[in-house]
Amino acid sequence: QVQLVESGGGLVQPGGSLTLSCAASGIIFEIYAMSWYRQAPGKQREMVASVTFGNSTNYEGAVKGRFTISRDDAKNTVYLQMDSLKPEDTAVYYCHAQRGAGNRYWGQGTQVTVSS
């Protein structure tokens, strides 16, 4: 059974930092592309950052330069370091694993709230 378990969300003031973690089990982690998505109230889910099994990264424009995605294949974990957080970063953040077209998995989500 595949499980993606996110942690690290919470309430932070504007300008602050948070690090999200996603621990995977039930998959051969090192061959999966891993991503972080987010969904704000009333908005569609959007990809925030992704990292391939070859460690190539990609970022959504609004977070480029503020967020950093990384993976530790020895720990089956992907991270999202979020700095200089803004109120518009408030959302539920989801971990996503993908291998080809047919193997896609989601975590349950973790809430990030940026507010003073």
C-alpha cells in the first residue's frame, strides 16, 4: 500500500519560514518524480515545485527564489523549504509521486497559513 505522509505545516508570520516533509512508503522512491502542489480556498490545485529522480527541479513562478525542493532517497523523503512566506502562500500543501502516466499518488495534505 502506497502512503505519502506530509508534515511540517502550521501558522507562520509573513516573512517567516517553514519546511514541509513528505515520507513515502510502498513505492520504489528513487525512481519516482516527486512534487509539491497546493490548493487555496476557492482555487484550483497548482504545482509548486517538482524534482525528478535525476534531481532536476522546477518551480512555479511565484515561488521561484523563495522555495526549495529537495529529496533524500535514503530516507524516502522529499522536502519543501519555504522562505519569505507571504499571505498568498496560504493553502493546503500536497505531496505527489509520479512514475509514468499510470502511477500517481497523493498525500493527505498539510495546512500552511501565513498570517500576522
